[in-house]
Amino acid sequence: ERAGKPEAVFAEGKSVEDLVKIVKRFIEEGKSTLVTRLSREQIEALKSFEEVKINERGRIAIVGKPVSAKAGKVAILTAGTSDIPVAEEAAVTAEFLGLEVLRFYDVGVAGLHRIVEPVKRIREENVDSAIVVAGMEGALPSVIAGLVDVPVIAVPTSVGYGVNLGGITTLFAMLQSCSSGVAVVNIDNGFGAAVFAALISRVKRKAAGED
Amino acid sequence: ERAGKPEAVFAEGKSVEDLVKIVKRFIEEGKSTLVTRLSREQIEALKSFEEVKINERGRIAIVGKPVSAKAGKVAILTAGTSDIPVAEEAAVTAEFLGLEVLRFYDVGVAGLHRIVEPVKRIREENVDSAIVVAGMEGALPSVIAGLVDVPVIAVPTSVGYGVNLGGITTLFAMLQSCSSGVAVVNIDNGFGAAVFAALISRVKRKAAGED
Amino acid sequence: ERAGKPEAVFAEGKSVEDLVKIVKRFIEEGKSTLVTRLSREQIEALKSFEEVKINERGRIAIVGKPVSAKAGKVAILTAGTSDIPVAEEAAVTAEFLGLEVLRFYDVGVAGLHRIVEPVKRIREENVDSAIVVAGMEGALPSVIAGLVDVPVIAVPTSVGYGVNLGGITTLFAMLQSCSSGVAVVNIDNGFGAAVFAALISRVKRKAAGED
Amino acid sequence: ERAGKPEAVFAEGKSVEDLVKIVKRFIEEGKSTLVTRLSREQIEALKSFEEVKINERGRIAIVGKPVSAKAGKVAILTAGTSDIPVAEEAAVTAEFLGLEVLRFYDVGVAGLHRIVEPVKRIREENVDSAIVVAGMEGALPSVIAGLVDVPVIAVPTSVGYGVNLGGITTLFAMLQSCSSGVAVVNIDNGFGAAVFAALISRVKRKAAGED
Amino acid sequence: ERAGKPEAVFAEGKSVEDLVKIVKRFIEEGKSTLVTRLSREQIEALKSFEEVKINERGRIAIVGKPVSAKAGKVAILTAGTSDIPVAEEAAVTAEFLGLEVLRFYDVGVAGLHRIVEPVKRIREENVDSAIVVAGMEGALPSVIAGLVDVPVIAVPTSVGYGVNLGGITTLFAMLQSCSSGVAVVNIDNGFGAAVFAALISRVKRKAAGED
Amino acid sequence: ERAGKPEAVFAEGKSVEDLVKIVKRFIEEGKSTLVTRLSREQIEALKSFEEVKINERGRIAIVGKPVSAKAGKVAILTAGTSDIPVAEEAAVTAEFLGLEVLRFYDVGVAGLHRIVEPVKRIREENVDSAIVVAGMEGALPSVIAGLVDVPVIAVPTSVGYGVNLGGITTLFAMLQSCSSGVAVVNIDNGFGAAVFAALISRVKRKAAGED
Amino acid sequence: ERAGKPEAVFAEGKSVEDLVKIVKRFIEEGKSTLVTRLSREQIEALKSFEEVKINERGRIAIVGKPVSAKAGKVAILTAGTSDIPVAEEAAVTAEFLGLEVLRFYDVGVAGLHRIVEPVKRIREENVDSAIVVAGMEGALPSVIAGLVDVPVIAVPTSVGYGVNLGGITTLFAMLQSCSSGVAVVNIDNGFGAAVFAALISRVKRKAAGED
Amino acid sequence: ERAGKPEAVFAEGKSVEDLVKIVKRFIEEGKSTLVTRLSREQIEALKSFEEVKINERGRIAIVGKPVSAKAGKVAILTAGTSDIPVAEEAAVTAEFLGLEVLRFYDVGVAGLHRIVEPVKRIREENVDSAIVVAGMEGALPSVIAGLVDVPVIAVPTSVGYGVNLGGITTLFAMLQSCSSGVAVVNIDNGFGAAVFAALISRVKRKAAGED
Ligand SMILES: Nc1ncnc2c1ncn2[C@@H]1O[C@H](COP(=O)(O)O)[C@@H](O)[C@H]1O
Ligand SMILES: Nc1ncnc2c1ncn2[C@@H]1O[C@H](COP(=O)(O)O)[C@@H](O)[C@H]1O
Ligand SMILES: Nc1ncnc2c1ncn2[C@@H]1O[C@H](COP(=O)(O)O)[C@@H](O)[C@H]1O
Ligand SMILES: Nc1ncnc2c1ncn2[C@@H]1O[C@H](COP(=O)(O)O)[C@@H](O)[C@H]1O
Ligand SMILES: [Mg+2]
Ligand SMILES: [Mg+2]
Ligand SMILES: [Mg+2]
Ligand SMILES: [Mg+2]
Ligand SMILES: [Mg+2]
Ligand SMILES: [Mg+2]
Ligand SMILES: [Mg+2]
Ligand SMILES: [Mg+2]
């Protein structure tokens, strides 16, 4: 297995039957996994399994036991309330990988005063990295990156209308941000952002001889 | 003639000969006009005319006399130094239309402290509108709009590389800005932004019975 | 609070429960707000609140009391009947902000004679700005701007098929309009156009010492 | 040979040597042809041939004798002066095919009064079709089509900047025009528009038993 | 009224109530009109009116009496069977405008032998123009144009998958066709193609002193 | 080494010095290679090496000895003369790999009679596959595929203007071709098409126990 | 009939009635055909015909008898489990054309060890070509092509989200693959890939005098 | 100053005079900075300054003294030789920020054996992160990420042709990579990748109490 990287099943487009079969296999073999991008229907089908813990807002489930060790700390911020599902996918994945998660939701730049608190806590609480989830407000990651000194992982979301183009505009705005210290993952990919954050924390633990 | 809207010649793509012929006609008829988007070569050809006043950085020229009356006040801001040519196109147009121009260049969000001064002056000096010119930093107009109470006219520039797409990304980022009080003109269109600013000042003068 | 800019909730993508919770909070705190881009289902849920006034065509609701002062005057035009919902979003927002609204619907350029009346009234009735809402007919704003001397705020709509591309073609046609005196907001963003119009009227009132 | 359709050589991308060789072959065989989209260099090389008649502005040349018969009448309009080269490509092609050409250049919608004259002449002078060439002003063909009763062939040009996208925006604006009676050819394709106009005139002549 | 151009209502996006109201007005005023792009639901609502004649496949209805005079002749071809609805929209419009229609459906280039018959009839039966409707097979219009000497009006359809992009690929393939004598209308716009065909036939009738 | 796949150097974007260094290394080690997409300047620099054989039109060079065995037979067709450079890249690569090449250039569908000869020879001369190179005429591969029974490898070229989009339109038109028996490689990739053709011939030789 | 190319009906967009009518005609005339891209509803309607054999996962049906002769061998690989429906469309088509099919599903590059087995079998079992079906993992075809010496036919699928763009990203990634020996068909076009594979096997059989 | 983030001047689009003026100011004030994306001409102008150290291949210069402390270790890999300029921009930036750099150039997936060495060294030499620079081979970052357990920062380059779209295709292929542990920066942005790598190393040093 690839160190530090979780097993994961991509549920989107799979039939309920196929998904249940795959999940059962994991349970029988006593292996843990994440199941991402669940539909309403798939969520209902997984509710009967006691080995499965579902986060409905994040459309993500944990099968089996997560990693137990305290592996590091990550801050997860969203610009709006509509970005929260993607942030929850990131949060569940991060916790599954042993990270402590600080959530700061709906702190978009329209109200700059709302970012004071998360910036203060990121600076003071020994956070290893920040995941910034934003839809219509592509500017948030670079504003945050200008105020903290940890790596910022930006997650564009597909929230918006008109010129939003399903998140492409936000993705591009994030990528061309002048402010440095930002890297980006795919649109709505909270899962990938959290895996990346866990790898950053791991660099630290290795240096400290903990991994 | 359309009230408050300047005559303007679009120089791009015209041969030097055609352009000189058009400019001569304006001079002979004693009419004023702007000439926009001049090439290096066209600028050289126009230098011999004393009736023509050229702003090389803004690639724009005034033929004949500008409007004399003090018509209002506009602030023009740029995010970077590379955005200045477009800002100068706007400034020359605004001055041609009788506006007083406050210039604040290279005040991009990467250094938020640099916007303190322009915001203060916009608030205190009776400015009617703000033109915000930005390339890689599409966020600047909405940040400014969040701090002042005049209309903000955003001008995306084609400065950038990679996902910038000749300014389309910046344009779209500006259009989907959550912060309200922003409207947008075409990429690199400093001319159009200034004409719009002059119309806003005109609303005020009409109310005051000055126009 | 930012002067002249309304509080607003973006309903799209929010669950009915979340939206109701947010609206209740506004009511309890005695604060006013607009709620935009409501779905059919969300509209039904809000009908039970007497503090909420819904405009179904514009998919927009007012929670609490609008601004009372007469703040200025705006004309709102649409090219076709399919553009009316976006125009109504603008109209409700403008009225919420204290503007008087003149509505001229279905006056598209296919029948140039239909624009005679609105142009005449804009010229004679002391209107501060015009909002022009158009889908397949991107030419309307520049035609209007060529005939009046107030700022024209163009709102492209996503009405159309084939090469319309969800409104992008109309947006681009508006942005490249040769005729000056036009600025543009996001596709279907009647709300943003009205806020911008209110800021223009405010420039006038400030000059008159009324604000 | 296909009736009514001219032989034509597409010069773009061909080496000067290859082009000269092809032209010589036509001269030797005593056949007529058009050569389109010539570069500055190619034009110089063709100047030595007395059988070749070059229109430099339209970047097009006639090799040999054009069709002599009076085949019909077409009006060619441009929105701006920058659209004239494409209009000349159309005009030379039309004349090569025996059509009489009425030219109306720089009559864009920004100045609606300028279209009065061409519309009057199209109505009164027995014109079979109108070719409308426009860059930044995609609205012109549908405005014209609303005022005349002959088929309008729209030619978008690549003149413009920013959101113009090399003419795609203008092309799409023309295609989605509400006003009916318009059909479109490729960007900058003056040649194709004229061939189409000649076919329309041919329908008439056939009915009159002239072809 | 604009000569030769039908009154038409664009049904898409209109509520059933609004549409019925509009149609009733036409009936009361004794005026004829076409209603295009009808939804299943709208079609049901219009079935009760005896003055309305519906073509379900073409999603188009005639309200009132069509033009009676024999105005000319048009051939309508489709590449596949899936392109037939758009062809029917064109056919109903053409008949409404007094044209005689020759239908040749499912004659795509994959089976070149199938185009022998329509080409023969276009040549022999005094047809004024050909409308060629095609989805995945953008080549058909230029193949036809290479074999007949009447103007060919190409209508791209949105039939296809993968790189089809809702018809844009087919539209572009048609526009860049080397073969001349083709002009194009918007994707799925059978209506516009038929209006254009009627204008071509009108040129002929005018020459013959019939119009 | 990968069986049947040539070593190849991609010259584009490499400095002349770097390229010469790489080529010298191949010569010293006695190894053969192709060098593709050479610039004018790079071609001049390689002319001094006697081990290098350059095809200027195809912008391709062979360093060292090609494969000697007769490996199979491929037909290479182009729609226009501007497509010949890409066809030559394919032809040189195919010959380097031991294939016999039948060239049929400028046989585009505008003149359907010109494809009679190549189709006849493909059928009669034991050809294993056909490479069809086309720019503005994306229809050619599927027309050919409808007439022969060997696999057709389509190569879109970037020749064209307007909606051509650097070859993307032609690529997409080829991919959505209804006619089956066609597969596609990257725009202008004559090299890749020839390698693919060699692999097809190789399947045959293996079956015959020759490889 | 075109040798080696199956008759096929494209079911998408056809009404159930039309489709049943077409299928009945084939049965009555005793002819075989494939029916591709069936909807859930169309599948139900075809179940009553005993002459029709449906593969539900591949949304494809065989009407009548397939080709019986053993025509060659093809390997079909998928990157993920979500790519299997497209692979099944290819497999059914290949079998219909007489090919023996080796299926290797869910062998994506995320787990490189999983490709050992299919590569070994392709090398050892006299396979003529490989069809590689992949959605988010556009790299798989070139990785496979680097390890085997048969032609690789790549089929991008529309599986994915965010920047996937309905499969365009995967298509483009496959086309620009550095590794040679790959050609591509349209997104989700398993049918076309199989027809192409059958033509490759046919080249071999012809050489062996079997066809 | 923002901790760990270098001062940097973006040279692209600046006049030589402006750039020299900016650089002189840094020298006079005794401050260090990077100057990125230098043109040939700008490089020549900076050569006269002894305080400026230029890396011509990477088009990047250091003005003044870099950070001296050993801050961590980063591996930089490229797929091809054409990607090296972007890698050098990253390497110079990383060294400026005090990182030790391991360079592994031209190790693209076409020759999988070439990645064995870099993967081994990344695992054994206490590397904190890997920057993977690739143009036509978007798959390399995810292949590397599947073999190492440090964060992988992917840098798409604009090297390529045809469907490459100036690097957008590679960018998108990297973003949709199934393999996790990858984050992406803008096309050609070696500078940003190195700043991000320095921040990762900084997390480690802070944990070790070194920063
Ligand atoms: N939300 C997600 N976004 C991107 N990749 C994912 C996601 N969830 C799972 N994956 C990856 O998808 C693959 C599983 O695909 P599958 O075998 O089709 O279930 C693994 O490589 C996972 O790491
Ligand atoms: N920089 C500019 N951007 C957009 N439109 C312009 C610009 N400069 C001039 N124009 C307009 O272009 C038209 C003149 O075009 P032309 O007749 O080609 O010189 C007038 O309508 C001007 O208002
Ligand atoms: N899945 C498919 N993808 C592409 N073309 C197809 C497909 N299935 C059938 N076709 C082609 O579509 C045409 C049949 O279209 P139709 O006449 O509308 O049924 C034939 O040329 C078939 O070869
Ligand atoms: N290669 C680069 N890519 C992206 N941003 C850069 C690059 N080089 C410098 N910058 C940023 O560009 C800004 C400097 O812009 P300017 O004031 O126009 O020189 C600073 O925020 C830098 O961090
Ligand atoms: Mg909020
Ligand atoms: Mg700066
Ligand atoms: Mg109307
Ligand atoms: Mg003009
Ligand atoms: Mg068919
Ligand atoms: Mg030719
Ligand atoms: Mg899998
Ligand atoms: Mg290499």
C-alpha cells in the first residue's frame, strides 16, 4: 500500500448493487476505506451497515476503522455556506487519516473581518497546512496565503452561475493568483486536498522521527 | 452628437496612411477626437502634427482641444505595474472628457496595506466613481467595492500567462465577484471605462442643474 | 454595513431547511434582507412567513422592511418576454433600495419602433440610469446607449439555444459593443445591476447633499 | 465544372514558389481563377504577371478574364473601416462572377443615421441580396435584415480585441440574431459570401430563362 | 410588417399560461403566426384550439391561415433520421410561407448512393434552394453543394455525443467547408433556414414581376 | 527497445546547439533516429552532417540507416496541397520503418472525381492501411473509409482560418464521423500516424510468421 | 455493403416507436444489425423480440445472427469499473464481427501491478490489437502501448468530474501522448473502436488468404 | 514581509528601462529579489550589474543575496528536455529560499526505467517534496506520486502542439489524476512551485523548532 494514502472508492456512476458488493468485500476482509461522492440513493443503501459511518453533507462514508494516531493539524476554511459539502469531504478524509481538523466556514472575502479569527488560530495553534474551499470567490486562498505562513491548498467548487462554467473560472482565478504559497486540486476535490494535507503533516512527523 | 460621448478612432489594424488621412480630416474640420490603441509605428507618424497630443504609455492620442469644463472626479487604480498602459488610456480619455483624475498605481491585493491610501482618498475627496484595472489579480475590484460607496468600474487586462487566456479568466473572475457594486467593461478597454465614468459624473451635474 | 449595498442571501443550492433557518434569524433580529434565485420549493416554504414578500417571477423575496427614502430613478428594459424574470429580480432589488422603477418589457431591436417610447421617457423623466436585460439580442444595450445620455448597465440572460452557450455569447457581444456608455454584469445578475444603479443614484444625492 | 462557382486558389500557407507555379499553369492553360488571402510577399511576386489583376486591400487577385455577362446586383456593407479588406474580397469575387456591386462602407449601428442611404438604395435599385461585413458590431446584419426584404449574407470579421476571440463572438452573435432572413459564412470569408450571392442572382436569371 | 418574414413566437422557456394567452390574442385579432420550439406540455395545451395546426415531430404550430400563393420550391434533406424534427420545423415554416417542399430524409454521406435521387430531382424540378439538415455528418451540405447549382442553406443539429458539443462541431465543420455555395444558420434553426429560402424564392418572383 | 517503434527526437523548442549535440550523440553511437518538427534554422544546422538525410517540406530528418526490410504497404492521401508537409512527415517515417508508400496528394472531396484513382489502387494493390491527411475538409477520411476496407488513420492538420481553431474543428469533425473504420491521431501528427500504420502491417507479418 | 463494417442503428434520440419499427424491418428482411446507445426505456421495448439479444450494461443489442467465422483476436482493457459499459459496447460489437475478445477490466495505472497480467497475455496469445478504455486516467493507453507491440485503440470515456469536461480532457491527453502506437476514437465510442479492430484483424486474414 | 515568501518582480511585459529602474532600486536599498520570466533583451540589459546573477535557461535572475540557511530538500523532475527551463526557474527560486535541490531531468514515462533512480533517491535522501514538471506527459506526476510518500507539486508546461492548447490539456490531465497526493500550480509557474515547496519544508523546521 502507498504510505499515507487512503484506499478510496469513487461512488459516482456506480450502481447501488455494485457499490454494496464492493463495500461488503471491504467489511469481510476487515479493511478500511473511504467511499466518496455518494448519491442520495447510495447513502440510503449504506445506512444498514453498522461498519459504515456516513457524513451526509459531505456525501462521504468511512468503512471500517480510521487511522488512530494523531498525525498533525489542518485548518479547513470555506468562503460561503454552499461550499461546506466539499469542505466536509475534506474534513472526513483528513480525520480518517489521523489529522485534527479546525473548521472555519463562511468566511469569504466579502466580509474581510470574518477572516481575522481563522488567521489568528492558524498562526497560534501549530497548524501544518490550510485547505481553502471557495466557489464564486476565487480570491480567498491568495488572501489567506498572504496572511499565514503555512502551505495553502485551494479547492475550487462548482458553486455559481453565469460565467462560473462549473467551477473552471474559480479554478483559473486560483491558479493565476499572484500571491505565492498556493497550490490547487480539481474542482470539488475535497478528498484530494485532504490527502495532500496529510502528506505535508507526514513530512513533519518523519523529520521528528515519528513516522 | 451623442451627449457626453467622445468621438473616437480605433487605430488597430488601420494602415499608417489611412490613419494619417483620418486625423488630417479631423484637424481640417477643427473637430476634436481621441485615437486609441496606436501601434509604435502609428505613434511615430502622428508625432509631426502639433494638434496631436500623444500619451505613449497609454497608446492614445488627443486630436484638437479636449472638453474644458470641470465635469467631475474619478479615481483610477491598478493592481500591478503592467496594468498601467490600460489605466493611462482611461486617464487620458477621462481628462479629455473634463474629469479630474486621481491615479493610484500598483496597489494590488498581494500587499493589502497599499490600498489604505486610495480608499481613504476616495472616501474623503468627493470622488464620483472608481476605475479598477487589474490583470492577474481579478479580486481587486471587489475588494475595493467592499470598502468604498461609489460605483466601481472594473477593467480586466490581458496581462498574465498560463490559464490567463488573454484576460478572459480575469474578466470572468470579476463578473462573478460576490461583492456588489461592480460592473465590467471589455478586456483592456480603458477607453470605455472612462466614458462610463464620465456619464456617472454627468448624472450628478444634471441633478445639480449644471448640465 | 457597506453603505448603499443590501444584505442578500443566495438561495441556489441551499437546502430548504438551511434557508428557512437563515430567514428566521433575519426576522428575529429585525434585520432586512433580499433572498435571490429561489427555487419553486424554496418559494413554497417561505410563503408561510408574513414578514417575507415574494416576487415569484423574479424568484426573489424581501425579508423585513425595504429602504423607504426616494433614492432616485432607474429604467429597466428587456428585449424579449423571456428576459422578464431577470428584469424583475433587478426591479425588486432596486425598489428595496428606494429607487423608483420604470419598466419597459419586450422592446427588442427586431422591432425598432418599440424603443421609441422608452427612449423618450428616459430622456424626459429625469432617469439616472438604464438597466437593459437581453438574451438572444445582445445588440439592445448599445442601441439604447446610442440614444440616451445616462449610463447603461447591460444584463445578459441565459435565454437562447444553439450558439448561445448559456449566455456567454450575449455577454461577449455586449462587452465588445463599439458604442460607449455601457458596462456589464454577470449573466442573469439582475440583482447586481440594480445595486450598481442605486450607487449611481447615490452619487447624485451626495452631490445634492442628500446622502 | 460546377456551374456558377469560380475556380479559386487559397494562397495562405503556400510558398511563393508554389504559388507562382500554380498561377503560371492557369495562364498557360488560358483558364481564369481567383487567388485569395495573399500575403504581402505573394502580392509582390504576382505583380510581374500582366494577366494578373491584384486588389491589394482585399488581398485577392484575378488571373485571366472574369465572367462578362451582367449577372445580377449585390449590395456590400461594412460596419467599420477595418472591415473593408474582407468586403473587398467579396466585391472582387462578385465582380469576377459578373455581379454589379454597390459598396456602402463604415455604416455601423453606432451611427444609425448612416444606414438610411444604403437601405434606401437596396430597396429602390433592384438589388438581389446584401452582404453585411462586420467585426465588433455583430448586430448590423439583423438590423439591416429588419429593414430590407432581400436575403442578407452576414460575414463576421476577426477585427476586435478582448472577448472578440478572433471573430467567434461576432459569428455567434450573428447566428443567434432574432431577426430572420440572415445566413452566415465563415469568419473573414468574403469570397464565400460573394459566391453565395451569385447563386442567388442565378436563381432569378434561371427563372427569367437567362441561364 | 417586414415583407416575406413571418410573425413567430419562440415558445421555449415560456409558461403554458403565458403561451396560451399569446396564442389567444393572435386568434382574436385574426392574425396568423408560427409558434416554434414547443414542449410536450405546451403542445397538449394548444391541441384544444381549432385554429391551431400542430406538427408534433417538428415541435411547431401554425396559428391561423398560412400564405396561400405558390411562392417557389425548396428541397429539404437530412443526413440521419434523428435530424428529421429540425427538418420538419423548416418544412412547416416553408409551407406557411407558400413554398412547395420536396423532402429527402436520411440520405447521409455514409451511403453516397442515397444522394443520387435528391440531386437528380433538385436539378430537374426547378428548385430554388436546398436546405441541408445534418448532425454528426457536417460534410453533407458541401457534398450536395458540389453537385447542384442552387444556394445551399446548412442547418447543423445538436444530434450527437462526445466531441459533438451540442452541435458546435458540426456548425464549425459546415462553416469551414471548402466547397462554396453554402451559408449556415444557428444550430437546430430550421425556422430561420426556411425564412431565408423564402427570401431567395422571392428574389426570383420579384424579377418575374410576381411580387 | 519497443518493437516496431522508432527512436525519435522532437526538435520544436530545442536550441540549435542542444539539437546538434543530441544528433551527434546518435551518430557517434551508430544509432538511427528520426528528428521531427524541425525549424528552418535547425534544418540549416543539420545540413553539414552527411549521416543526416533531410526532407525539408516535411520538416523531418533521418539520422543513420532506416529499417531495410519490406514491411508492408501504406497509402497516404491529402485533401489539399497545404496538407502535404504533414503527409511528408508521415511518408518519411513510414519509409524509415520499412513500409512502401503510395502518395495521393490534393484529392479533397470538393472534386469527388479525384478520389477514384487512389480508391482503385488501395483496393487493387494490397495496401494494409490508409493515412488520410486533411485540414479544412474533415470529411475526407470518412468518405474514403466508406469506399475501402482497410483501416483509415485520420490526421487533422492546422491548415485553415476563422472557425478552424488551429485544427480542433477538423479533429472533432473526424472523430464524430458516422462512417466507421476511422481512428484519429493528434493535429499535424504525421509521425504518429505512420508508426500506427507500421504496427498494423506488423500484425500481418507476424501472422505470416515474418516477424 | 461495405466489407467488414457492420450495419448499425444509433438509438439515442429516437422514439421507442420509431426504434421498434426499424428493428422489426431488420427482422422481417432477415438482416442482422447492431443497435447502440439504447436508453433504459428502449431496452425494455426490445426485450419482447426473441431475435434481439441485449447487453444491458453496454446498452447495445444484436438483431439477427452475428458473423460466425473466427476473424481474429482483440484485448479490451478498462482503467476503472465505471468504464466497463463502454468496453462492453466494444466487446459486443467485436464479437458480432467474429473476433475473440479477451476482457481485462479495472486495471488502471493507479495500481501498475494490475497491468502485468493483461500485458503478458497480449504478448503471448496472438492478439491482433488492444482497445484501451479509460475515463479519468488518460495515461493508460500510452503506458500499455509502451509495453506491447500491437496497435492500441484508445477510447476516452465521459466518466469524471470537474475539469473532465465530459471526456474532452481525457481525449486530448490521449491524443498528445508521447508514446507512439496509439490512435483514438470519439468519447464513449466503443462501437467504432471495435469496428477498427476488426479491420486490423482483416488485414492479417487477407494476407493469409483467408478473406 | 510575508515569512518564507520571496520578493519577486514579474519581468514579462515590462520595458527594459522600467525593469532596470526597478532592479537598481533593489540594489540601492540593499534588498534581495528574484526577477522572473525575463526576455532575451532584458537579460542582456541586466548582465552589466554585478549584484545580479542570471540563469539564462530559466529566464530568471537573483538580485542581491539569497537566503543562506539550509532550509530543506526538494527533488525537481522533468518529463522531457523541453521542460527544463521551467524546472530551472523552480530550482533557482528554491535555492534562493535556502533549499537543497536534486535535479532529475528528462525522465518521462515513455521510458519508465528512467524513473527508478529519482524514485530511489527521493525515498532514501530525506527529501521533503517533489516538483514534477511536464508538458505533453501529464501522467508523470501521478506516476511519481504512486511511488513516493512526499507531496508532489505538479507544474504543467506549455510545451506541445495540436490539442495541447498552450498547456491547458496537461493542466487538466494533472488535475483529474486519480492517484492522490498531487497538487498543481499554474502552467509554466516554476516559481510558484518552489515557493510552495519551501513552505512545506518550513512546516518541518517549525516542528523541529528550527524556524
Ligand atoms: N473524490 C475523488 N476524487 C478523485 N479521485 C477519487 C475520489 N474518490 C476516489 N478516488 C480515486 O478513484 C480510484 C478508485 O476508483 P474505482 O476503482 O473506480 O473505485 C482510486 O484511485 C481513488 O483514489
Ligand atoms: N479602444 C476602443 N475600444 C472599443 N471601441 C473603440 C475604441 N476606440 C474607438 N472605439 C470605437 O470604434 C469606433 C470607430 O471605429 P472605426 O470607424 O473603425 O475607427 C467608434 O464607435 C469608437 O467609439
Ligand atoms: N455508437 C455509435 N457511434 C457512432 N456512430 C454510430 C453509432 N451507432 C451507429 N452509428 C452510426 O450511425 C448511423 C446510423 O444512424 P441512424 O440512421 O440515425 O440510425 C450509421 O452510420 C452507423 O454506423
Ligand atoms: N513567474 C511568476 N509567476 C507568477 N507570479 C509572479 C512571478 N514572478 C513574480 N510574480 C509575482 O508578481 C508580483 C510582482 O508583480 P509586479 O509588481 O508587476 O512586478 C508579485 O506578487 C510576485 O510575487
Ligand atoms: Mg456567506
Ligand atoms: Mg507589484
Ligand atoms: Mg418579443
Ligand atoms: Mg467608423
Ligand atoms: Mg441512417
Ligand atoms: Mg486543391
Ligand atoms: Mg479501481
Ligand atoms: Mg526525452
